[in-house]
Amino acid sequence: MLAFNAQQVALMIQGKVEGDATVEVTQFGKIEEAKQGEISFLANPKYEEFLYSTKASIIIINDSQVLKEKISATLIRVPDAYAAFATLLTKYQELKAANMVGIQTPSFIAPSAKLGAQNFIGAFAAISENVQLGENVKVYPNVFIGENVQIGNNVTIHPGVVIYFDCKIGNNVTIHAGSIIGSDGFGFAPKADGSFQKVPQLGNVVIEDDVEIGSNTTIDRATIGSTIIRKGVKLDNLIQVAHNAEVGNNTVIAAQTGISGSTKIGKNVMVGGQVGFAGHISIADGTKLAAQSGVTKTIKTPNQTLTGHPAADHTTALRSQVYVKNLPELEKRVKELEILVQQLSKKG
Amino acid sequence: MLAFNAQQVALMIQGKVEGDATVEVTQFGKIEEAKQGEISFLANPKYEEFLYSTKASIIIINDSQVLKEKISATLIRVPDAYAAFATLLTKYQELKAANMVGIQTPSFIAPSAKLGAQNFIGAFAAISENVQLGENVKVYPNVFIGENVQIGNNVTIHPGVVIYFDCKIGNNVTIHAGSIIGSDGFGFAPKADGSFQKVPQLGNVVIEDDVEIGSNTTIDRATIGSTIIRKGVKLDNLIQVAHNAEVGNNTVIAAQTGISGSTKIGKNVMVGGQVGFAGHISIADGTKLAAQSGVTKTIKTPNQTLTGHPAADHTTALRSQVYVKNLPELEKRVKELEILVQQLSKKG
Amino acid sequence: MLAFNAQQVALMIQGKVEGDATVEVTQFGKIEEAKQGEISFLANPKYEEFLYSTKASIIIINDSQVLKEKISATLIRVPDAYAAFATLLTKYQELKAANMVGIQTPSFIAPSAKLGAQNFIGAFAAISENVQLGENVKVYPNVFIGENVQIGNNVTIHPGVVIYFDCKIGNNVTIHAGSIIGSDGFGFAPKADGSFQKVPQLGNVVIEDDVEIGSNTTIDRATIGSTIIRKGVKLDNLIQVAHNAEVGNNTVIAAQTGISGSTKIGKNVMVGGQVGFAGHISIADGTKLAAQSGVTKTIKTPNQTLTGHPAADHTTALRSQVYVKNLPELEKRVKELEILVQQLSKKG
């Protein structure tokens, strides 16, 4: 655990110390739960009451914050407490990562593998022939990297990740634990007797720069060519990306979503959790999909918000839901009309 | 494989032996499939026919069971055959676990890690700095435990599990293979150019006592504070629990369900498979959710049974399904009314 | 990387070389993207234009293909270019696998484990007591195989797979990275105080011949007896198969589908992605289920195509969707009828 005093923290976020500048912290905490030795922040006025009761040793607050009572914690004042706290968290993680260098033993590194500077290879990591790692690559324990895999600079691969042969990973990529990159696409050709013949999957997966992938997500290699995750994409946990799919720049996809084979998701798309995409379709840039939607057709018009199965315009879908809810009422009205019309007919 | 004779089994479940008390078994089997050397039970009268044809060497039966034919297997009579069989299975697993003690090599145990008594550390397990393990902790091969993780007593961690730094696990917890505890929450702030800035995730995951977690489930660490799995919770396989979520005491969740960020599930809730929960909502104690439901709003009234997307009262939802099914009929009735009314109008 | 010249490739697929028979290739590529040193094929006339612009060194084409321009690449002519290419891919993978033999160190192999001929055991693989492996079994790094597991011939187990004790795997089986075979079924009996008592899961998983399992899929062991994956089944990624379920011969299931406990899927069934099956039901042979369906009841009639939640006949379900979409229109017609009938009533 790294320790910092209030003066050091203030330097990192360009703030002004009020109180004891020598008090030390080793942990981050929420203002309502923080304990001694922890640093917290106050940005949302809703939480102001905790400012006077928290046990945090240091609190980052806005320059504009007026104090109603005396506070025992050391304060650090900044123009924007939330932004300053986020900056601090990022710097803390960078410092921690910078300390993680070297090769733990035993690990398995094939003779032809090339490692860059400032690398970390954890115990029981297996790095196969002809693998190329850039600089500042952190490979946690129990990771497997297959033959000919190329990885850029500033990449973190968490424990248990498996990267199959021939895949390519860009710069500034993070892959969380248990994710599988480059397993075989699901391709089988039916035979006359009802059994299936495997279609060999010999393409790869290409992950561009600035991508983050959650835990236990699976991205299958292409049959031929590449399954592509474009620059800046963020994938959550337990997502399935099938063979030859492509996810466009800066698209964000929540957990448990599945993308079928050869489907192409555009740029700046936002996808909720548990969404399903059929195969061989394309999704326009800027599309927003509500959780649990099912997308069965190509979406050509950009920037729509869609929901439901099959996915439809959000407003229309919500209106349909209301109509369905009111069906018993509608049926009652039809029944009443039938009685009235029958009476009128008799009269007539 | 452990072997027991009928006399030893009878002692374990306080039953009375009928037949050869020296016959040995090494496996458990269903009465309709059991082979020689296996032990089985008969509780459900539906299966009585198999009592006379089974090849099981030992059968546990109810005191009240009347035999219609002679049986070659050794019988053990007890007041409740099903309960006695379950007791036997549990004792068998405890005996097996008690035999599992020691440290396989190579494994990686950081110098500052503290191990309790009766621990097992499997080959290729990696235990980081400042980890604390209680007594009777079984860590299977290829497990990764990050820095500062605290684990209680009587905990079993199956192969390939990854526990990130700072997480806390209580007593009597079982985590099945491939589950990921404490990976980063999915937090990214949009930037002006359409790309995203990572929000550091520096909280942790707290798992309380008596929790069981299935295989390949993912539980993300909180941004700040803790993602919490309360006492007695049972999670199935491939479940996603997002950052800052909380699952209440004795709640049971089936496979492939997803819980979004900051959502709070109450106590004694039962959730079917493939259910999705939106973020920042809370679910009342005792709620029951049918499989594939989508919960988009806070549920305040306890003990409701809900289904569908968006989740609605089970009875109402089923009624809606019937109305939707009858829509062609309703449309026909409206058409007939239109014709009748047109005729009446002409007459009028 | 293996290298072949055009003459060698032609021999493997029984084709005729046109051009330089000594040109070498080391990679496969799509005709529209292929680079020098790569081999490609042309089967679909839609792609003919690329035949004249591709940089591929070798192209496999149909005997019937007429050339409109001169081509610099070496051609190999065959009766069916697509089939020949698939044959080549398969032979390539077989050659690669045949080269993978031996035991990497360190790995953990229990003294009582039995290994067959032509086996490969990767670094950090852990093979427990009484495990039996057939011939030509490839165990990649970081795999865990529990006690008494039996595995047939020609089996490939990718990195990070976990197979719990007592499970049985047939011949010609492939299990992709991170899949978990034989974790505990989700069985808990409610107690009077609202907490749950674990029901021990002491059965196993049986995987028959010719099965392929994707990555991060979970198959739970039976409570007693076996969870069974029959001959020729193909499972995609992130699938959940619960305890005591059975999947019939040559059934194909797409990613993220979940099968609840004791459910029996028939033969030659095709299941889309994200489908859910309730527990204790059975699905007739030849059933086809659309993606995201929810199957709540037994399906007795074979060879139906079903969709939706609850799953219904595909045509009926699509018709229901149209009726729901037209509900606003229907409501409007009822409103107009009400006005007309009111006017008629007044007149009357």
C-alpha cells in the first residue's frame, strides 16, 4: 500500500491545504463511510452533512464550499472536487502500475518471444513462440498468450486471460480477468447424416488502441480475415462477439450482450446489457439500444434510440406497451359495442 | 476414492442394516442406473419397481417401506431415506475435503501472505502480498488472489478463480471455477471528441458468510466503497454483478442474470435465469422474478411475483399474453361491427 | 509457421497448378485483403473482380473459372474451390496439431494419472490423481483436470479449461478456453429461517464423441447421475447447462443460451443465441428456436420452428407482432365505432 500526506496529495491535484499538512492516508473512501487513514471528497451538496461527521483524514472540497461547523480532517481545496478526486485515483493507479516490473518465477516464456521495456510477467503466465510485447506491458499470473500474438505498448492483461495464436492487440488496451480472445468461431457445415463438419477458423482477432474489455468476455477469431474491435471501444463483462464481427470506434457495450457472426456495429453506438444482434447485419453510427433488445435487421438511420424485440423506435415501443396493457379495456369496449349494435339492429 | 461398508454407512446416518454388513461401496448412484459397488436410496414410491431390479450394492430405504420381493442388495433402514442420503453426501464431501491439506509445488505465495491451519494451496496458485487466509481454506490450482485480499475460515476456491486486490471474503464461502471477483466496474465518462475517459475503480467487493458463487460469474469492484454480496446469498453460473450493486441476505439468483450498477436487491429475493436489472434501482424483500424478466424500475411492495419486460405482476402479465394471442379474433369482431354499423347507418 | 509451395498445396487438394509451382505461402487470407505470401480462393462470382487485384501469392479457383485478364498469382484449379479450401484448412490444422507433442515444464501430473501416446501437456496444467487420457490428447497451459476424469482419443483442451472430478469426455472432443465442466449444480433446499441448505452435487458430466464446446461455457455436474452432452453436439460460447440436463445428438446451440436443470433437449435441435429453457421440460427432435426465445413448456411435436417468450409457432408469433404494432389503429377504429353507435342510438 502506498502512503501520501496531505501536502503530497495537494501537489498532485494542485490544491490548497487547510489543516495538518502532514497527516497520512493509504486508502480511498466514500465520505459517508470513510475511516481514519482514508481520503475522501465532497462534490454533491446532498452529502454535505457527512462533511461534519466523517472520520476521513483528508477531504477534497470545492473552493466554493462554505463550512458551517469546524472540521477535524485536513481539507484540500480545489476548483472542482470531483474532477480532482478522479485525477488523484488515476495518478494513484499509474504509480502502482509503474511499481509492477519484472518476471515472476516460474513463468513460461518461449525462446523466440520478444519482451519490451518495463514489462511485468506474472507467475504461471505462458508466452508462446514468436510473441511480441511492446513496452510497459503487464501480464498477470495464469495468462496464456498464443503463437505469433502481437501486443502494443501500455497494455494490461489480467489473470486468466487467454489470447489465441495470431491475434493482434494495439496500444493502451486493458483486458480483464478470464476473457478469451481468438477462440474458434462457431462454424459447422451440416452433413447428409445430420452431423456437422467443422469449418476451420483460421483468421484472427484485431483489437485496436484504447480498448477496454471486461471479465469473462469472449471474442471469436474470424473464419478468414479478422474479427475487429476498433479504437476506443469499451466492452463490459460476459459479452460474446462472434467470428468476423466488427465493433466501430468508441462504441460502448454493456454486460452479457451478444453479437452474431459478420455483424458490423457502427461508431459511437451505445448498447445496453443482454442485447442480442442477429448475424450479417449492420448498425448505423450513434444508435442507442435499450437493455434486452433484440436486433434482427440492419439499422440504416443513424442516432436512433431503439428498444424491444424486434428492436423498434423507443417511443413507438413504449406506446405499444401501453396499448398492450390496456387490451382488457379495449376488449370490454368492443363487447359493449357489440351489445349496443345488437340492440340497435333489433330496433331497426 | 474413499470406500465404506454398509456398517460404516449405517453409523453415519444412524440406520439399521438388513443383509450383508460388510459389502463395500465407493460411489453414489440413482436407483434406476446404479451399478455394483454403488450406494443408492429409495424415497419416491414412483421408483419402487427399481428396488427389485437395481444393481446397487447398498440401498437406503424408509423404515416404512414394505418389500414385495426378496432383494439381493444390503438395505439400510432410516426414518427418512432422502434426508439420510443427503446427510451421507454431505459427510462424504467433508471427509474428502479434510483429506485435502498442504501446498502443492510450484505455487506462488508472496512472503507477506498469511496462511491459516488446515489450508490447501494447489499447484500454480498465485497468492499476492498481504493476503490473509483463515483456517481450512482450500485454494485449487491456477487461482489468483490479489494484494490485501482477506478470506475467512472454511472457504473453497475452485480452479481458475481470480480475486482482485482489496476484496474481502467471509466464512463458509464457496466460489466455483472461473469466477472473477473484483474486476473493474464499467465506468467511463464521455469526452467532447466522442471517446471515453476511464473512471478509476478503486473500491472493492465484499462477500459475506455462507455465500456460494457458481462458475464463470463476474462481480465488479465498486468505484468507491464496496459491491456487497450479503450473508447466505447463492449465485448461479455466468451472472454479472456490476459495480456498487448489493445483493441482500439469502437471495438466490439463477444463471446468466445481470445486475446493473448501484442496484440494490433485497433479502430473500428469488431471481430466475437471464433476468436483467437496470441500474440505480432497488428491489423489495421477498420479490420473485420469472426467468428472462427485465426490471426497469424500483419495486417497493415486498413479496410480489413479477414477470416480463418490463417486469409486471405475474397474473396481469399472463393475462396480457392471452389478450395478445386473441388479437386476430378481436380485430375480426371490430371488422364485423364496422360492417353492421355501416348497414345500420344506411338504414337510419 | 509452416510454409508450403504451390506444388505441395496442389497435392493436398488434388488440384492442377497454373503458373509458378515453387511460390511459397505461410498464411491464409480473404481474396479482397490477401497479401504476398498468403493463399486465398475464389468461389463466389461476386468476388471475381478481386481475382485481378489481389496480392495473394496462390489462389484456388474452380475448374470452370474463365479468366478475363492475366493474373500474376499462381492458380490451383479444382472442381470445387470452396470445398478444396476447407480441406486445406483442416489439413493445415492437423499438421500443426501433430507437431504439438510432449510435456512442457513445470506442469503438475499426479503419479497415478495415465497419459496416452502423442499427448501434449502444456505448462502449468494440473492433472489430478487417477486421470486417464487417451491418445493424441492436447492439454494446453493452465488447464485443470480433476480426480478420476477419463478422456478419450483426439481431444483438444484449450487454456484455462477446468474439468471437475469424475467427469467423462469421449473421443474427438474440443473444449475451448475458459469453459468449466462439472461445477456443482445449483441445488439448495430452503430452511425454516429463510436460509438455504446446500444439496451436495455428486454426479458428473458425460460428454460423448465428436462434441465441440466454445469458450467460457459452463456445464454443471448432476446431483446424482450425469449431465449428458450427446454425440456430435456443438455448443457455442457462454452457454449454461444446468445439472441433470441432457442435450441430444447433433444438436447445435448458439452463444449465451441457458438450459435449466433436468431439461432434455432432443436430437438435431437448432437453438439461437440467448435462448432460455425452463427446468424439467423436454424438447422434441428437430425443433428450431429463434434467438432470445424463452421455452417454458415441453415441446412434443418435432421439427417446429418457434420464437418469442413464451416460445410459440414462428408464423403465429410474427403475426402477433404485426397485430401489436397495429393496436393504435385498432383503438382508433373502436373509438370511431363508439361515436357512430352513439349517434345511431340518439337517432333511434
